[in-house]
Amino acid sequence: MRKITNKNILISSAGRRVELIKIWKKEAKKYLGDKTIIFANDMNPNLSAGCNFADSAFQICKVSDDEYIKNLMEECLKKNIGIIIPTIDTELFKLSKYKELFEEKGINIVISDLNIIKICRNKKITNNFFKSLGIDSPEIYNKDNLKFPLILKPFNGSSSLGIKIIKNDLQLSKYDLNNSDNIFQKFIPDEWDEYSADLYFKKDGHLNCCVPRLRISTVGGEINKGITKKNKLYKFLVKKLKFIEGARGPLTLQIFSNKEENKFFAIELNARFGGGYPMSYASGANYPKMIIKEYILKENINFEEKWESNKLFLRHDKTINID
């Protein structure tokens, strides 16, 4: 039997990702054995719910600090970590940039190439990327030619921070107009359905799984009530996203659907696990298993669509006591 080295797993910037860590603990021990350790890190592990649920946790400096990569590398080597799973947008650029440096040490950061990260982090160019894939996206207006109502949001924002619905010019301040971080995007009518889709891309850029979820309601930009759907949108995404050069591992797509007109508008792509991924996992889309097989066991994986459709999921908060 081939010896597996560097098989411990790190959930980076764990924060509140308790569900994701529980999933990884279950799947890693199932496919790699009981001795596999799920690590988590954060700037203050004691105040991170995710770190308190991991097998073990350690402190890490800010991603923006000059010593971040050095410190992360030292911890991974010391702790026999073979897989790093990023969870927040702000760490993606740096982790992707230094991905090959970690690979030389037997550490796989499951992340897309830098060009994909740049596209995801800049909504000014995300629209053009969607169009290159044959997917429509809401028009971004020039600030001198605005059409109301519209959506105002930061070009590099996340978690719905800074988003405003602007109904007329009286609701726009000079600061809004002159802030170079803002973009002004066509408003999508309420009768359109909003979806998030959990995607998994193999190392070679081919789509391996896609789970669209109807977003019934959200909190802080994350879905908290949703239904998995194998519908026209699913078939559309599987066709359009069949291959994306440089895409790798989990990505999360936000897209609107008008089933009456059979139209779709993609608005955002995040190159990481989305907060609602546990819904997709519970429906049968096992991305940790795919990662373990590809990156640690070095096995080929095949397109997977045996997840359950029309499954309703409700998320909730839980208070824990830390002694």
C-alpha cells in the first residue's frame, strides 16, 4: 500500500466556518484515517468558533503582513499539512500567487490560478468574463449615463457589504458618484429568482459538479434558506461552465433566473467555498471527497451529479460555551 505523506488539512481563516470544519473532519477521517488532523487558523483562534471545532488550531498574522507566507509555510511543514482550504476573499490573491512555492514542499493550496482570482475580485471585469463564457450579466453603467433603479456596490466587495439599491438620483450622494471603488449596475427586478451555485473544478479546469440553490433568504450575503434545483439553470450552467482554464477546486456563482423568459444574469463569482456549501454537501455533493481523491490520493475523479434536487435547507446560528 502506497504511503501517504502530508495528509493533514488546514481550513484557513476559519472564523465561523463550523459546518465546513465538521464536514472536513468527517470526510478526512473516512478517506484518510483517524489519525488525520483537521487544523484551523485565525488571527485570534480563541475567538473563532471554527478554530474551537477543529482538531487543532493555531494563530496566524494578517494576510496583508509581510511575514504571512513565511509563517504559514512554517506552520504547514511543522504540522504535516498537505492541503490548504482558503475560506475568505482577502486571502485568495496572496495564496494563489504563492501556490507553486507551497507545492514544492508537498503542500497543495486548493485554489484557482491568479488570473481567475483577479477576475473574481474585480466586478468591473467579471461581467466581461461571464460574457466570454456565453453568460449574460447586468449592464454596468457609466456614472454619467445612469439608469434607475440601479445597484451600487464596491467593485471588490464581498458578503454584500456596501451594496445599495438606488431608486433615483436624489438617493445618490457626491461621495457615491466620486468614489472610484463603486460600480453602478442594472437593477434586476424582484420577479427574477436568485440562485447561488456551488461549483467544483478539477485540476485540469473541467467542471466536476454543479449544485444550484434557489436563495429564499440571505443574511449578511450568505444564504440561510435555500432549495437545491436540477432545472433549466442547472443544464445551462453545466453546458456553459464545462471548462474554465485556470479554475480549480470550489467556486461559488451568484446568478439570477427568469424562468418565464428563459434568461439568466450572472452577477458574481467567488473562488472559494461559499457559506452555503453545507447545503450542497447535505444533498450529496461531496467536494471534500473530491479534493482528497485528487490532491492526496492522486486518483482520477468523474463528473458527479448524483446529488438530490428539491431539497429544502434552513441554516441557523448556535451559541457555544468555551471554557
